Amino acid sequence: MKFTEEHEWLRVEGDVVVVGITEHASEQLGDVVFVELPEVGGEVAKDDEVVVIESVKAASDILAPLDGEITEVNEALVDEPGKVNDDPMGDAWFFKIKASDLSQMDDYMDEAAYKDFIG
């Protein structure tokens, strides 16, 4: 698993990368009340805004960590956005992206580096 400075976690499954937010990000957001997901089949470029999250504290965006195509979204989060707080590193993933260049993953932190990053 890799981590971005924007507090996303990335799990590689073949040539697909599953994207969610870390427990740290979930705690910082507070209670999540709304999630807007991208369309399946859409092409995205690294750093495109692809997900909107609204919590009791703020609205935030999740950026595409890689260039590629959105292959699946977690529709359960639309009906139950609170899952992001309950299981951010598990069932509350946001989308899956078929990466056009998996070497972009090399830019991200491993777990030990992420823990140092958040202090």
C-alpha cells in the first residue's frame, strides 16, 4: 500500500489501483455527510479532482493519484457516507482506476514514510 501527501491510500490489484482516504484524513474531516463519486469509464489525469467529500467541518476533494480510467466506484458511500468514518482503510474505498502508467506509484510514500509524514 502507498500513501499520498493528500492522505489518500493506494492499493494495487493487478493493473488497477484502489483509492481511499486514511484514518488520519477521516479523523480530520469529522463526520462525513456527502460523497460525490466520478463516473465509471471516465478518463482522468493525475491530480484531477475526482471525488467531493463534505463533512460537518469542511468540503474536500480527492485527486486522481494516477493517469487512467475509472473502472469502478463504491456506490455504497453515496447512500452511507458515514462509512468513510467507520472503515476508511477497508470497505470505504472511493474508486478504482486502471492506471495507464503504474510507475507513477513510485512517487508515493510507503506506510513508514506516511507515519513520519503525519507525525
